[in-house]
Amino acid sequence: MPHFGVRAAGSWNFILTKSTRQNKDVLAAVLGGENVEWIAEEELDTYQDLKITDKLMDYLGIADIDYLSARLLFMSGFPIVAMAKAAEALEKLFKILIVMITRIYSQVELTDDQLKKDYGHDLGKLLKGYNKIAPESVRLIGDTTILDNLRKAYNLRYTGRDKEINLEFSLEEFDKWYVLLRNLIVRNTPKELAIEVRQFGTFHGKLYEAGMEKILSQYRTLRPGDILRYQNAMFDKLDVDLQCPLCQYRSGEIREPTLDDRT
């Protein structure tokens, strides 16, 4: 798989690994040809050295894809895998919020290593960490059973087949948490990023728009917007630009799609 490097506005920079060298022409065609730039693998450090605040939109884009993946996996009958992916999605949002609020109120730039050391992948710790630094008006109080169950599912992602698993998961509850946290990020994002933060999937939308729609048109498949809308009571509350690439769906009218949709 290709490795993303520093991404300039309107273009894509790829790290030249063995894999991407072999697939340059394919990747260039998918991403729009002349808008693809290639940089040496050693220059990956340029991205790794960026402050975490400079990576937030990329992290948000990955969280959005984790969210779609969790919804699709759950609806396809893979609940434990879906819950592990759901845990990853919420973990990213919590960490983005902690970084943003720490920067806003304490002028401190947290690092990746600090986040890993203080919170790891523990959603309970992340919630406590968020509530500790967040203004009282936006603290998250209520039933957190789903967070505990998602943490357990995440720890079970490599479980043996003989292990008995009994965890509850509510897709509706997951949607509520995701939309709430993502909307908080939108509300606290600097003005210069106001447009980008409302693009669901952030940089993934550019990739989808550039070539994926053409590829997917060969198959009878759901679009990201279908997965986002399907049985999602929180969709109308999600603060995103509905014209963005990853919000598009198969039908020309607003409706609830079915998983075997062939229209």
C-alpha cells in the first residue's frame, strides 16, 4: 500500500517505497495524473516531525473512514470487528479534542508520544482526560457502557476462536457518540480550517472524488453516503458539508438505502 507524505493543497505527495514505485502509473491515474508528486521515502520524517496540531485534519479523515467501516461491518454481520473499528474511531476523536482543548486553554502542544503514554487506547481514560480539561458546558456526562464494551472488543480483536464473547453494542448509541464528538471538533476548529473540517473524510474525499467513483461504477455497490445515512437517526445532526464527495449516495433523492440496493 502507498504511504501518504506531506499533502499540499490541491495535490498528492506519495512516499516512494518499493510498492509505490511499482504502482506509480496506477496511482497517478486514480489521483488525477498531473496532481501527483513523488518524494523519497526518507522524506517521510518531514511529516512525522510535524506538530500533532498540524495533523488533526488527517486524523479526523481517518476517524471518519473508521466510522463508516464500523457501520458497514456491523450491518454485514461482523459485530466484534465492527466494535474494534468503532473504538478506533472514537479514540481518534477524543484525542483530537484533547489536543485542541489543551492548545486553546493552555497553549500547550501535545505530542503523539504524550497521548500514547497518558491514554493508550483506553476510551475510559480518554473520556476522563477530556472532561478534566473541557469547559463545564461541554463535559460529557452520562451512560458510558458503550465505551467500556468497545474497549473490551478492541482488546479481543486478536482473540482465540474458543473464547466466549458476550458484549452489547448499539449502533444507535455509537452514532450518537460519534456525531457528538465530531460536532464538538467542528465547533472548536480554527476559522482557517472551517471548510476542511466539514468535509466528511477530509483528505479521503479528494481521493474518492479523483478516481474511486469511476472504479466503483463497475460494481453494484453502496456509496459512502449510503453507509453514512443507513438507519442513522443522527445523520441530520451531523455538521458536515452534504455536497462533499463522501456524502454522495446512489439515489438522486434522500431515502434510506437497503444493503442489497441495485437501483
